[in-house]
Amino acid sequence: VYNSGRSLANKNESIENSVADWIPAVNITESESGYRIDSEIPGVDREDVKVTVEHGKLTIQGDRKFENSAENETLHRLECSEGTFLRNFRIPDDADPDSVKAGFKNGVLSVLIFKSESSKLKQIEVEIS
């Protein structure tokens, strides 16, 4: 999704009040142990990605830059988005916000959020008297 080119040129502006230039696709899965968010961000350097957790919200943000065409080249089509991206996700109540881990491989950012121990199902035997 492209938003007509508004960028985050003002670095003092709050990210909350800014509009991203593009929005990366994500897959969100849940397992017994936690949640995984896989975000497709090909062409983005690891150093240009930031993952934060604050007030029950996970934020993935960053910047993708492409090299400019040479002077003697004519650009006929530009379909790959560039610029700032931003995604926010509410952390589920059963997740442990202090357990977030992230990895980056082959253009996919994987964020793991483990469930808190207190939220996991426990089975107990009840003696019948």
C-alpha cells in the first residue's frame, strides 16, 4: 500500500502521528508456546529495522531504500515500494511482553512472543473421596 509519497522527513515527529510509505505483509500464527509474526520486508537491511514493545503494543518499523537509476537510464516502471514502513499489533493478554525475540532471514522478519507461564493450561488430578 502506498500513501501518495508522504514520508517521515521530520525525525522529531512522533511515529504515532506519521503515515508510512508502505505496509509490509504479515502472517500471524499461534502455537501452544506463543505467537509468531512473519513480516515480508525484502530489500531491507537488518540495521534499518526496529522492533519495540510498549504499553501492550508491538511495533515493527523501518526503512527500505533503493539506489537511484544512473543518469543514462530511463525508468519505465517502479512497482517496488520504498521509504518508511510501520506495523502495530496489540499483544494478546496471555502473552509475555518481556519475552519478545526477533530474527531476520531471507527478507523475512520473524517476531516471537511467548505465552506467559500463568496462561498455559495445566491439568491436575483431582482425588475423588
